[in-house]
Amino acid sequence: MIGFRRAHSSVLPLLVAACVSVFSIAGQSAQAERVEELPQPTDYVSDFAHVLSPAAVARLDSLCAQLDHSKTNAQVAVVTIRTLDGVDPAEFTSALEDKWKMGKKGSGRDILVFLAVDDHKRRIDVGYDLEGILPDGKVGDIGREMVPDLRANDFDGAVTLAVGEVAQVIAADAKVTLTDNE
């Protein structure tokens, strides 16, 4: 009996350590992307969740570039992540906008279209200079229009719809015609 206790007391800590190690490694793949760890964007679309097709990314980049380099003087950014891991979406997007210094300096003509895929969270943040043409009600309508595509896991369709509608409102206000490179 004494031998069993000695063996048991030396094996148990090893077993617990192994279990903790396995579970922490498995949990790392589902951890939230933290704002501090996200790299600076290299383009208008930052698909950290890897849910957008290359064709959708190219189309979105083209549309965003047209807005950025026209008299609309507006910047649209798209960000997808896997999970917020309980962080409030508004808090996350605000921190991300601060870190990335989104928009042109001194201008509130920027928009962030954000998806946390595994959490089923979406958010469209509008800079203060665009709130007159994209008020909360209009942005809420656009977000609700995304829902059927999001439920079908059609992230290309959902994000393209949101960015397309936002872009059309901005372009119409500035009397600019956008080309659709579909």
C-alpha cells in the first residue's frame, strides 16, 4: 500500500501537468486576437480570420481605393477576426482604430467594417464627419442586411454588401461614380 501511495503521489502531478499542457495548447488556437498583437494593415482589408476569398478581397480593396483616392476623401477598412473572447466589440474596434490611427489625420471620414466570425458579432463604425450621411439607423439597416449572408457563412457576400452600400452612400453624397470591378 505504501508503494502505491508513493507511485500515485509521483504520477498524479505529472498527469495533471500533462493535462494542463494539452488543454492550454488546444485553447491557444481559439484565443481572441488581441488588438496589441494585430499587425498594422497593409491594405484596406485585414482578413485575420481568413474567411474572405482572394476575389472578394481584391474587389473590396478596389472599392475602398476608389473612395480613398477620389473627392469623397473617405477611407473604409475591413477587419475580420476569429473571436473577441468576451471583449466588447465596441471596445475592441475603438482600440483598433486608435492603434492603427485610422483615417486621414484631422478627418473623421473613415469607416470600419468589423466581423468577429466565431462570436457572430458585426460592427460598422462610422467616423464623425460621415455620421450625417450614414446615421446609426442607416448603418443598422446595412448591418441587418448582412445577417442572411452571415448565417449562411457567406462572408464574401456579407462584407461586400456592407462595403458596397456604404461606398454608394458616400459616393452619391460626393457626386462621384464608382466602378464595380466584379
